[in-house]
Amino acid sequence: MKRLRVRIALLVILAVVAWFGLRQYEAAWLATPLAALQQPVVYQLPAGASLTAVAVTLAEAGWLDRPRVWVWYAKWTGAATRIKAGEYLLQPGTTPAALLHQFVTGAVLMHTLTIPEGWTFRQALAAIQVNPAVSVKFRGLSQDEVMKRLGLPGRHPEGMFFPDTYRFPRGTTDRELLQQAQTRLEEELASAWKKRKPALPLRTPYEALILASLVEKETGEPDERPLIASVFVKRLRIGMRLQTDPSVIYGIGESFDGDLRRRDLQTDTPYNSYTRAGLPPTPIALVGRAALEAAVRPAATDALYFVATGKGDGRHFFANSLVAHNLNVARHLANLRGGSGHQVR
């Protein structure tokens, strides 16, 4: 009887030792990078899939060599029912434990979309909708219908969305991205408006947005934005027409062929700043932070005119008087070396 008890005790001890040995082996495996992941792999975890089903698919793909251990570990830690669907990037060096953590935290693969400053709403919407990671809900809708579905009925879409680089998971809708960009625009505009200089000839934040869009289209040079804004502000104060080509071009619309002619400057549209005084009725482009800040905090300068240098560098000559401006125009024409282009203000 005594020998039997000793044998049973030995068996129990051996079982315990074996169990702890197995657990240590499994723990070591859980902390060891998956050998099959030699390069980044994109994995789509389906909505509603169980952890066991996920383990099977990972094993069948050759990425997870001990699916039962992985499932056991997930159940033991309480993570088995907390995995999140989505698109994941599995990187070399990922351990089984880290993989489970990635699925539980929902660290999905993020895609990027850049909307440049100065683009029109039409260009931005097209770029969003052709992105393969975006789920399109607004395909074929008019701009008015898009704004209505965004909760902005009757609002003109131009300038109402902030240009930036947006990160998002696959399946994000065009509506969601537009809502995010619209919210950002409201925040940036409100912030800029609070910093505005006193006595500006701008009655509302929306007028500041319109002015900023003109600045955005006139120059991409950071140091010139406040100078361009200053010229426009001074002209608004004295009732002088803005005479800005980008506004005229916007008014021409999709029929513009890239060549701005004299007749275009003489053909009246709501956006023709040669035939009409004041700001155009809406922004003419998507506006970045720098242009917004320039519009509400223009440079302290007496310049009333500007003309492109004609060197193709995107820069301008500025002048305080018409005489000086005419000299700059001559320099502009000389730099063009006989080329054509209407960049005179």
C-alpha cells in the first residue's frame, strides 16, 4: 500500500513537472517570431469570424504553425472573444502573442490619402472615390446632393473641406472622409478667425475663407502669401477690383483650356474679378492653414500691385504705385522672352 502511494505521488509529480514544462515550451513559442513571416503580409480578418476559424486560416496560409496553442492561449487570457475584424499588416518578427494583441486592439492597416492645397472640391472628391481602400457611397451624385447628404443643404462645396493627408482603415466611406475634412476646415477656420488683425474688410469667417482661397491659388511661396493677402485687403478697402486670374478661371469652369484670353477677362461671371468689385461669391479652391493665416493676418506693406516674375518660379514682383508696377510688367514680359501669359495685376 505504501509503495502504491509512493508511485502515485511520483506520477503526480511527474505530471506536474510535465505540465509546467509544456507551459514553458508554449510560453517560449508564444514569444518567438513566426518563422513563416519573412515579409509583410496583408491579412483580412472577416467580420464575425471566431478565433478558431482565424487560427485555421492562418495555419492554412502557413503563417501560424501551432494554431491550437494559440487558441488555448487566447482563451486562457480571455482574448478569444475580443478580436476585431479588419485589414491587418503582419510584419516579420511578429510573435504569436503579439499577433493576438494586434487583433484584440484592432491595430488595423491604415491607408493614406493626400488632398493637396489649391485643389477644387471636384478634384478632391474624385481622388477620394478612386482610392481602392475607400467604400464609395456618393458615386454619380451632384455636388448639391453630396452636400445635402453631408447635412449641409444649400451650401456651396468649394473650400469647405480641409486639404491634408488623411489616414483611414479600408472600408472607410467617402462620406466619412468628407465629414472629417469638413470638420477640420471648420476648426482651422475658427482658429484663424480668432487670430485676425483688427479692422480687416472681412465681415465673416466665410469671407476670410474666400480671400484665403484667392491667396492659395495665386502663390505657393510661403513668404509671399501674406504679401498677396495684403494687396487684396488694400484693394478691398479702397473699392478697387481684385483682378485675380484664378477667380476668372474658376468662373469659366471645365471649359477652360489653359489659355486665359482677353475676352475671358471681359466676359462677366460672378467670379470675374475684373468686371466685378469685391470678393467672389464663394471660395475657388481648398485652403490650407498658411493661406488662412495670411488672409486674416496680411503683411504690413503698401503694395497695391503684383505681377509674376515670368521666370516660371512661381514668384512675383510687388509694387506700391502704378508707375513701379508698369516697370515690373516690363520685367515680366522680358523674362517671358516673347512668351504669352496674363499674370498682370
